[in-house]
Amino acid sequence: MYASMLAAGNQNAPAVSAGSKAGAILIGVAFLVVLYVVTAFITGHWRLKDLVNGFDGFGSTSKLQWFLWLIAILFGYVATWVLRAEQGDYAALSDIPVNILTVLGFSTGTAAAAKGITAGYVQTGKVAKTGVPANPTSATTGGVFQDDTGGPELAKIQMIAFTIIAIGIFLATVFHQIAIGDIKDGLPNIDSSLLVLMGISQGGYLGKKLVTFGTPALFAPNPLSGPPGTPVTVTGSGLGAQQGNSQLLLNGAPIAVTLWSDTSIQFTVPADDPATGVAWASLPKAVPLVVSMTGQLSNSATFKVT
């Protein structure tokens, strides 16, 4: 009896043509394109990358996650509403699953917290954000999957990986609902287990950012080699606006510097090995460069004394 009632209900449901389904998807995509064009025209930023860049000019992991979820949910909402409107139901999608609201809150909160951590370090002088460098390279800058030294950052990779999986499943469900014409329940929900995994990864990302932001990082020196008396510039991040009690260590011993800023240090290769106090021996010799700042040691960069 239940089966016959269900069959009768399906027969009474309005048929959804293939053209209507395709139209709903195209209108959803068109909405995103129009939104992008209007935003770019108003702000003057036409590169899509600008939407997810941080102040330093490089990709922000938290902003990218926020952006991806916003795009997926906007598309799903518009496409689903259009398909319902073609069947005569023009009401807004009032029954939004709680997990969708939660994931938007997570993404917004993570981006805001990441910005707050950065702003806190800038205001206290622990790090300076000077904007994108004139000639950025992947080897000397962080990004969506990298830390400030250019190396892979597991916390960022984990957060984006779970985000891509969850968004992929969400969009696949949206397309399936449109394909079978079953849009009476509005947007599909996000699986709770995926929501937990994303929450854990976002917490790990913020925790890692909180404890490591401001840790000094060194990039390759310029030049990479030279004899004693050679002026050298080593760039980096989180070095501190002033030297204060910080030190530049060459071959494990502190040396004098001629210029210190948050993004670069300049020094002259000493005539004697600072580790031994006597003239350099067994040249050429590759020696490490390390910054010591308030008890924190940076990564090691290599300079070759010739």
C-alpha cells in the first residue's frame, strides 16, 4: 500500500525536463561569473588570485578555503532555486541544513582568526608585513601549501585536502539532485564526519600559525659565495624590525651586521672564522647562517667562503 501511494505521489510531481536541469546549472554558473565581474569592476582587481591573497601578496590558505566554500554554496543555492522556480515555486530556500551554516561559520571564523593572529604580531612589532616583494619567487615565499620558507606545510595541506573532499561530495550531491529532479528538500547536507575532520584540520592550522608565526626564517643569501670582505645580503621573514638582542650566527658564532630589518640582514664576510677566531682554513668552505631571536633559531641558510 505504501509503495502504491509513493508511486502515485511521484506521478503527481511535476516533470522536470533535461533543458530545465541544464538551464539551472548554467544559470548557477552565470551567477558566479556575473558576481565576479561586478566585484572586479568595483574593486579594480581582475585577477582571480587577488581574491585569496593575503596582505603580503601571496595565497592565504584560510581565505582560499573560505572562497571555495562560498562559491560551492552560492552555486548550489542558485541552481536549486532556479529549478524550483521553473516548477512554479518562487519561495526562498528557507530550510538550509545546519551543517552548511556550520561550515560557513567555520570558514569565516578561521579566516578572521588567522587575520587576527597576523595583526597581533604586527601590532606588537614581532613581525612586519610590508606587502608583496617586487620580484617574488616560489623559493623565497610562502603560499597556500607552503610555510614562509617555501617548504611544504602539513597543516595547510591537510586543511585544503579535507575542504576539497567535502566540497567535491557536496557538489556531486547537488548535481545528482538536479539530475533526478529531486530538489524539494533544497540544498543537501554536509556529512557530519567530514565536518568534524574539517574542524580538526582548521584547529590544527590555527594552532600551528599561533605558535610559529613570528619565528625567524632565512632564505638564500645574495651572493651565495665569496671571499672574506664580501658584502652579503640574506633575506628572510620575521627577523624583527630592529636587531635588539638578536644575533646573526655564521658557522655557529655571532658576527657583526651592517643592516638589520624584518626582511633582510646585511653583513660583511669576516677575515677570520668566527667559530675559531683564526683565518679561514680549507677554503672553499660552506658554512651555515642562522638567526637567533629571543631564544628562537631560524632555519639554516648556506654561504660558501671562497
